[in-house]
Amino acid sequence: MNELGRESKDENDLFFVCSVIEYIGRKTKNRRSAVVEKIGGKEIARTLELADVLHCEPVENTGDGLIEKYHITKGDFDNVAKCEYNVPTHFDIAKVYKRLIWAVSGAKGISAADALKEVYGSWISAKIDDYNSSMYFENPQYLYESYRAQKPIGE
């Protein structure tokens, strides 16, 4: 965040990419880690670089294009249907991931693209994607500290 409390361009770009990943995961019923793996690091980095231009289009357009380009097929992970409570929007979940990825990127001194691959490929992704758990609405510091500890803090 900048001195006015607003997201930087890079944070906003990361939020957009996380929104696309969440959209693809929901549409194709795949774990978000599988979506990231299927798209790959080069395309993730490219999408981050182009995010300011891609913002002109709805998230769905970018997501559908990536589904087609990378032949992302239907899976069987439907966390939306399994949710027993109010389903968070794909933007809600993207914000959770964006904050955690941004913290990891800054702490480790790695690119947002590398931090994104690392976070989505870690244990915490499955916890965030379980909408019946409390993980996705925990505060950003708790998520980061849990990520660092490689388990939920307090367990």
C-alpha cells in the first residue's frame, strides 16, 4: 500500500491475476493449485505484466482465454457447492491470496510471480479454498505467520 493507504499498481495487478485464478478454479472445478500448475510460471508472469491492460476486460474474458489456451479441463473440486455458509466471491478469495502473496514476496525478496506459485503450491492453499473453514477470513498477519510456520498457528 502507498502512503495514502491505496494499493500499488503491482498489488492491483496481483489481485487481478488471483481473481482470474479463482474464476478459472470455480468454472472448471479444479483446485487453485492445479490451475496455477496448468497455466505455468511463464504465463503467470506474463499475465502479471499485462494485468494493467487486461483490467480493461472482465476477469471472465481473461480466465476463459487461459482455460482455452491451456486446455484446462473439468475437475471434481467444487468448494462452492460444498460450502455450508455464504460463499465468498472470487474477488473476496483473490484479496486473501493477494495479501498473502504480497507479504511472502516482500519478506523473501522474490517476484510476485514466484511468490504466487509458492503460495498456491503450498499447504495453505487447500485451507484457504475450504470455505467451511475459518482460514480464508483470518486476518492477513495470521495467514502469513501460519504460512511461515507451515501449519495454522495454534494447532
